[in-house]
Amino acid sequence: MLTVTELARAWRVSHQYVSKLARKGMPLDSLEAAVEWRESHAASKAPTNPTRIARIFDEEQDSTQDP
């Protein structure tokens, strides 16, 4: 069984973030189970940094122009 602190260190995130996910139902049985749950349940907030938005837009443009 993982602790919130161990998982936070493994993911290099705050323990508060891991606690929030655990309250939403993320299992702490194993690292694999937690990763799988996070990939399918954790919301991904849209970027707000203008530089990041421009980079994403450029990557999308490049992928549509490749033969």
C-alpha cells in the first residue's frame, strides 16, 4: 500500500495534489493502479500560459502539414 507522500515523491508533485486525487477515488494499492486511475480520471486543465498555447498550436499545425 502506497502512502500519499511516497506517491507524491514518485510523481514529483505535492502531497496535497495526491490527497485530492485519493479523495476523488484514486486507489493507493499500487503505483500501477494509481497511474492508471490518474490517466483516466484526473482532469487536465487547459494551458493558460501564452507561450505554451503557441507551442501547442505550432505542434498541431506541423502535424497536419506532414505528408
